[in-house]
Amino acid sequence: MARVFSGIQPSGEMHIGNWLGAIQNYVALQDGNDCLYCVVDQHAITGAYEVATLAERTREMAISLLAAGVDPSRAVLFVQSHVPEHATLAWLLATIAPLGELERMTQYKDKAQRFESVPTGLLTYPVLMAADILLYRAEAVPVGDDQVQHLELARELARRWNAAFSRESPFFPEPQPILSPAKRIMGLDGQSKMSKSLGNTIGVTEAPEAIWQKLRPAMTDPARKTKTDPGTPEICNIYALHRHFSPPETVEHVATQCRSAGWGCIDCKKVLATNMSERLAPIRDRSLELRGDPDTVRQVLGDGAATARRMAAETMVEVSNRMGFLVEGA
Ligand code: ATP
Ligand code: MG
């Protein structure tokens, strides 16, 4: 039994990359592990964001997690900003985080290009992420490929902190990533990782018609200019998606039809749209139910925050003692 923690930003709707790369593991790990899952709203404010919709996006993300199978009777589901200790521990860890390594983070370098004046929070994002995980002394973190580098930093911060403040018996475990076979799903543009912030996604709660409208213009093998040009399935993102949404015999058929130009890309996408819609239908149905039941969602997040706060407070007592802070009332 391991302590598991992971977070997802309410920076947009949960997409199939999140689901295949991380959320399916969130659900699977609930069997036999001690899991905490968090809607990391404080991460979603690094950079310009829409204030008016943040709360609603946060609630929606919690709904999507529940709809995807996060089970509040087996996992703690909560909102990051409801537990102030995340930010407190992030500050403490920032005092030992090497600037050079933060500057070398791929996500930082990518996202920093989108700003004229780069906010410090973008640079220290991985420190807050380390705090999220270490606050619960988690050992395992289900994530997509893009977060592996941040987790390396979390391990380094755990090691540094242990070496400085907890020499005899290391207080923080070194959290390990748990990756899925779909650790990096490409966006519909076929150019970059599917990302909420890039608008190249298919949401897990989208209706079949919306899924089709998004798949129809999606990038395929550029060699297939017309229906009669044969293609190479291995370089086509639509084929990659078939491997995650279609049964093995369909995947094989798709590959043959692509190589022989038996099908046009539209034929191939139609089959994918049908299979994807079918797989996502239960998530969509459940999310519609939950949207109509705000009391349940409120209750789940309230209970989750209470449990998380209790755990976080325990950790912070130990952290404060080891770092030598004056205990209140002492
Ligand atoms: P943003 O663009 O705002 O960063 P995002 O789509 O990257 O949003 P996050 O909330 O940052 O989503 O990540 C949630 C989880 O989903 C993380 O574990 C992340 O590694 C994983 N993930 C994100 N995008 C993908 C993807 N394209 N393929 C596989 N896993 C992904
Ligand atoms: Mg991301």
C-alpha cells in the first residue's frame, strides 16, 4: 500500500490526454493504495487567467474526476486552495530550490515564451508541485510524461530538505512517477502535446457530434494529400488515438487501409469518432448527473478538504519542528 498523490489544473476541461495519461491511473490506483487527488487551482493562476470562471472550472474539474471514476469512498478529492499548507510548504522548499534547475525545466522554457514579462510563479511552479506531493509524504505520483522532470525536482527537494533538516531518518519519501502506456498524447494539430491551454484537445465529456467536429479537421499523415495517396500509420496521430480507443482488430484494419489507401482519412476518423464517443459516454453521462447534483459535489470537496487539512497540519508540525521555528505558545 503506497501513498499516492496527483493533481490536475482547472485550466480548461479535462481532455483525453489527461485521461489516458494520468486519470485512468488515478482510478486504477485506488485499489489497494492510499490516494489523494487534487484540483490544483493555485497552479492554474500562473499567468493571465479568467477570474470570473476559475471557481466554476474548478468545480467542473472535480466533476470530471468523479465522472471518470475517482471514488470519494476510496480516495481523498479536494481543491488545493482549500488547504493553505500547500503554499506554506512551497515557500519553505523555495528556500532550498536551486534556481538554475528551475530555469532548465522544459515546461518553464515552453510556457515562458508566451509571456512578455515572465511571472515568478511560472518559474516556481515545480516547487509548489513538490510541496503538493511532499505535504502528504506521497511515494507515487500518476502523471503524464511532461511531468517526469518536475518529479525529478521534487525528489531532489526531498533529498535536500532531508539532508538539511532530517538527517537521522529521512522525513520525506522520494516520490516516483507512475506512467501509463499513453504518457504523451499529441494534440489534434499533430504538432504539440495535447494541452488544455493550447486548444488542441478533445474533452472527455464532449458530445459525439462535438467529438466528430473536432476529429474531422484533425492533422493526419501529411503524405495523404488525397484519398488515393497511401500513408504511414505510425506517424499519424489519428492512428495513435485508434490504438487507445479501438479494439485490436480495428487498429490492424486501420493500419492496412491507411498503407493501401483503401480508406481516406475521413473514413478512418469516422470509425475513431464512433469508438471514442462510445468509450467516453459513461463519463459524459455521469458528469451530466453530477452537474445536476451540486450538493454531492460540495459535500465531497468539503470532506476531502477537511481530511487533507488534517494530514497537511500533521506534516507541517513535523516540518516546523525540524526547521527550528518557535512553536506558538511555547
Ligand atoms: P495546461 O495546458 O494548462 O498545462 P494540461 O492539459 O497540460 O493543461 P495539466 O493539468 O497540466 O493538464 O496536467 C494534468 C495531468 O495530465 C498531468 O499528470 C499531466 O502530465 C497529464 N497530461 C497532460 N497532458 C497530457 C498529454 N497530452 N498526454 C498525456 N498526459 C498528459
Ligand atoms: Mg500541463
